[in-house]
Amino acid sequence: MVEKIAKPFLKWAGGKTQLINDIEKSLPSKITDSKFTYIEPFVGSGAVLFWMLNNFPKLEKAVINDINEDLINTYKIIASKPKELISILQIFQEEYHSLEIDQEKKKEYYYEKRETYNLRKKEKSSQAALFIFLNRTCFNGLYRVNKSNGYNVPMGSYKKPTICDEKNILAVSNVLKKVEILCGDYEKTLEKVNKNSFFYFDPPYKPLSETSSFNSYSKDEFNDEEQLRLRNFCAKLEKHGHNWMLSNSDLKGKNPNDNFFDDIYSKYFIARVQAKRSINANPEKRGQLNELLITNYINNTENGKQRILVENI
Ligand SMILES: C[S@@+](CC[C@H](N)C(=O)[O-])C[C@H]1O[C@@H](n2cnc3c(N)ncnc32)[C@H](O)[C@@H]1O
């Protein structure tokens, strides 16, 4: 029997755990009243997905997608072969913990696993286990690849990280039963809609400055043109009568004159909310930053007064 509540099985840049309260307040009321399909086209570690699956019994089906093939392979393996995955992770955990006092050997072990992962020649369960191992032991839980999709994050400094969280993997596997898992560009999720579908978009954030932010989850960059393509996709969903919510960084926090998102989403509802982000090598630069929650329906966040309401033109 699975008792544990499923939670994200990865550390992931931009994880949305700290935004959940605001996201909850901003949900369209109709989705909690009747059966619905939840669609998350940029799922990452799935903080919102798992929260939705745990809290909304009327969620009939979920569809998740990400462009990162290695991430999606891991979701698929957890869904289909959780026990096989657990047994590989248990070995990694025992081996890694046994090296606790020998920093050099630990390093050797980490870099050897990273090399094996990058060859992408192991069968899918082992690749998924390597993916989780690297995520738990690397620097700050980063996922960063070079142009040839080579994972290049150095080892982290955790003494005895949990590499195999057996109970959570089983809980995740259980809730994934009602989740369809896709891999590719977010636009293909449109094929999966039904009458009462709700989309939550958490795309790679627009960097607050050229050097500050980190958005290389995949080998393809998510630049301004990409942000615009996403806005066009959201407009298309609106035309089809679907509700959506989208989060992004609030560029105004850094530069009050930066109207990029205010301009491209001027037809919709924009709320500014506070969130902590911790992926930053420099602890002084971590902290409270404003985030945007944009919806194509009126939302009820507490800071409604700050909301810029623009009539649909
Ligand atoms: C900000 S992260 C999502 C974080 C997630 N909400 C969480 O809680 O961990 C953005 C995700 O978008 C994915 N991505 C980037 N470009 C994409 C595209 N064109 N289509 C689908 N996913 C994409 C990245 O691989 C990454 O996992």
C-alpha cells in the first residue's frame, strides 16, 4: 500500500514549491467544481503537478511535457518500473555513502557516473537512475548541459545525500497512473485538450540580466523570440476557450522600465507575487524576487490591487 504523499523527486531550477499558495489563489474556480484535465507543458520537477494530483480529487487526467528527454525518460521509468529503478538507486546510494570520508574517491565516483550518463548507452532504467543520482549529488541540484547535450555540472558538497527515496518513488509512480507523459516542444500538448482543460506554464524564465540567471535546462536557448512564441500559443488557447496560468520572472524588480511581459501579455491579467529562489552560487544574491502570475481569467491573489487589469481588446 502506498501511504506517502507524492512530492518532486528532483531538485530543479525554478521549482515552484514556494509559489504554491499564490498559484492556489489564482486557480480558475470552475476547475475545482467539476472534472478537469490538468496540462503542464514545461513540467520540470513537477512541484505544481504533484500538488495538483494530491489536492484535487476531481482532476481526472493530467498531461505533462518537457523538452528534456532524459528528464522525461526518468518520469516514464518511475511510472512503469519503479522497483527496478529503486534497486539500482539503492546500489548507488550504498556505494556513494561508503565513500563519505574519502573525498577523492567520492569525486572519482561522481565523475565516472557523469561520464557514463553522458554516453547515454545504458538501458533506460539505468539512465534514469544516473539522472537521479547526479541530481542528488551535483552542485546545487543544477541541470546544465553544453551544446552537445553533455551534462557538465560539478560535484556538490552534500555529505550523505538521499539518493534513493524509495517511499517517494513508489508514491510518485502511483500518482503517475493518471498522467500522460509527453516529450517534446510544448505546442504539442494542444492535441491533448478536452472541454475542461487547465494549463499551467512555467517556461524557462527570462533572465533578469545577461549574466544573472540560469536557463539552460536543455541545449536550446529560450530567448525573447521563444517567449513571444509562447505568448502566441497562449492566445491560441484562449481562442479555443481554455484557461491558462503562466509564471515568469518580474523584470521590473531589476529595471522598473522593463515592460517586456507587461507589453506582450497586455491583454491578460498580471499579478506580481513574492517568491524565494535559491539557484544562485552566491548566497547574497538569493532571496526575495518578484514573480509574475499571468492568467487569461480574473484571478484572486491577495495583491489584487497590484494587479494590472487591462481590458481585453
Ligand atoms: C522553469 S523550468 C520548470 C520548473 C518546474 N515548474 C518545476 O517546478 O520544477 C522550465 C522547463 O521547461 C523545459 N523546456 C524548455 N524549453 C521547452 C520547450 N520548447 N518545450 C517544452 N519544455 C521546454 C525545460 O527543460 C525545463 O524543465
